Amino acid sequence: MKKFSACLLCLIIFILSTFQAVSFAEEGDAAATKPDIQVGTSVLSIDEAALNAAGYKFVDDTDPDILYGWPYNLYTRAASESAYGGNVIFSMGQVSATITYAFSGTYLAVVFAETYWAAEVVVTIDDTEYGSFTPHNASVEKETPGDSKVIFVKDDLAEGDHVVTITHKTAYTSGEDNVKADGTAYYDNDAFFDCLIVENQNRVIPDEVTVNTKMNRYALPGLTGRSGQRGSGKIHSVRADFFRSLRSWAVLDGSRIVRVPA
């Protein structure tokens, strides 16, 4: 009887260690994996390699999935040493311009270049307006882009697909009626868009998992768990040697187990 009890206890310990081999931190700790990017952060100060390693990516103004509304001109850009990718797309003297982009995940940051006659930039996600921002800088030469900086950050969107729409309004930050090169008077209507930052949904499964990275970094597109949802927790500890012997990694996320091919 004692031998049976001892064997049973060992079996229970083995099963528990199996399911605890890869665990997730508390929900509050998940924020630690998000980029440390604030409104006002210069885009050139962001470490792109570290950003990618954390599961995020830049979406440059040249990305073909970004939809622009007139008067943004896809074939005319302004060079800027302070911009991601070395240039920005611009709209000058009109506020009818729009920018639309579809993305997935819980995170979005928007980057515009500062300028003198800056238009007010309005950020709307899934038909909800989240705020407006005017990247005015009185020290920047008129009708040119200055430093590219983050003007908007949202890091707690619902999991899933989203659409961001960026529109413009006339601002009055410069405090003057502006007569431009063509002799026409304008208010502050200029916008120099640089890039977006979003979660990278097209990750490649690496050779090994890494402690303290988000589960969806290792997920292939369409991979689901028992509930039909992708894992979204943070890997807390790893027993890779055991799972590789099964030719798979078993990841426990609450009551769901997601298996990622090795």
C-alpha cells in the first residue's frame, strides 16, 4: 500500500510539473513586455532591434497597406534625417487628408514630424476618437519637417483586429495668419506623417522559447488553443528539454493549452 501511495504521489508531482513547465505571469506583469514609449519620444531614440525582439514593429509611411486620402501624395515625400526611414509623407494647406490602416493586437503608437504650421491630428480607432494632438514647434523652419516624435500611444486595446483613422483639423497654434509661397493665406494646416508602431503578427517561430516574452510571439497565423483563441499571456518559465522530447512545446494559458510545433 505504501509503495502504491508513493508511486501515486510521484505521478501527481510529474503531471503537475509538466503543466507548470511553461507558465504565465500575472496579467499586470504583461505590461512589462510592452515598449517603453511615451508621447514625445523621438523616433530615432527607439531601438528597433529591441522593439522587434519584444514583438512589435514599425510601419513606415511607405507601407503599401496604409491608405491615404487626398492631398497626401504617394509620390512626393520630404526628406528628414530625424524620421524613421529617412523621409515623411506630407499634406500642406489642406485638412481633408486622411490616413487609414488596419492592424491587429492591443498596441498602437503614431509618429508625426513636428512643424511650424502644424495641423491638429485626430486619432480614431474603430470609430472611437481617442484624442487630438498638434505637433507644433516654433523653432522648426516653416513648411519643413522637424524631429519625428510619438504623438499618440494606446497600449490597452482589445485583442483582435482594429482600424485606425487619422484625420486633420485646422489649428491656430502659431498665432498668425500664414501667407505661403503662392500668396494665399492659411492657418496651421501642415502635417508630416512618419510611421506607426504596432504588434508584429507575422512572427517566425524561433528555435527556442525565451523567458518573459509574450506567447503570441511564438504563434503561427491561425494557430489556436482549445478555446479557439491565441495565447496572449507571458512566458514565465520554460522546461524546453522536456517539451522538445515530445517534439512540441505545451504552453499553459489559464485553462487552455496551446501547442506550438518545434
